Amino acid sequence: MPSLSKHLLTPGAWIGRGSYLDKGQSLGTTIECSFDVTSEQVGTHIKGELTLRDGAERHAFAVWITPNDTGTYDVAAQFAGANLEGTAKMESYPNLAMLWGARGDLQVSCAMFDLRNGRGFRGFSRTGKSQLTWEMVLREERVTTTATNVVALGTGKKRK
């Protein structure tokens, strides 16, 4: 079975910011997310929440990634009421995935790649006449202690 050594999301807390563009829109809609990545012997679990614009609309999501016997990975995902399954290539960069709904009415394709300050996450989805694309920058959320009783949460940027 393949190993998850090239998996771009290492275990821990992550945050993301980006936008999506629905077919026919001229301006993108801002999105943010926070999620946790946990690795187990049998696979990787990603669980979090995506927020649209000013936080008015929130969507929970969960992804389960497990190696299979063909050298790729099986992926099961839930997002905003949609249940998806598919396959991913994660033994090299970029990490690529193709997902689809059980009825075949929803298809998703996405890629994750390394950036200087985090990970890039780009893709598109299609259902019926609707199509949207998205781009996000994901960063590992770091917890640093500034004193014995104070904890600061940040994005890993060092202060001068």
C-alpha cells in the first residue's frame, strides 16, 4: 500500500482563506475555513468548517482518505449536505483528487500544491447547469506560548 508521506496536509490544525467563483459571476465570493487533520494507521481524517463572506453562512465538512491496493487513495467526503466519493493521487506533488456524488449529478476535481507560505488548494465542481471554481491558501495554525499562563494563536509568522 502507498504511504501518506507526500500528503501535503500534515496532522494538526489548519486555516484557509480564498474565494470561489460561480459560473456567470464577475467577482469571487470570499471564503475561509478552519479544520483539523488527524492521521491514523489506516488513513487520514480532515474535519472542519467553511465560512462564506462575513460568516453569515457556514458549512461543515469531513474527508476520509485511505490508501488502496491500486497505488492510489480512496476518498470519501461530506460537504454542505453532499456525500462524495472518489480517488486521489498523493504519492507525489501536486496531490490530485476526483470526486463524484452517488447519483452522478455532482463532480469535483481538485489539486493541492506546495506554496512558499502554505499550501494552494484549487479546483472546480459541476452539477447540472451550475459550475464553480475555487482557490485557497491553507496554512498550518501554530500555537505558541508567550508566558507560562498565556497562549497565542497565530499563523506561524515570526515577530521581530
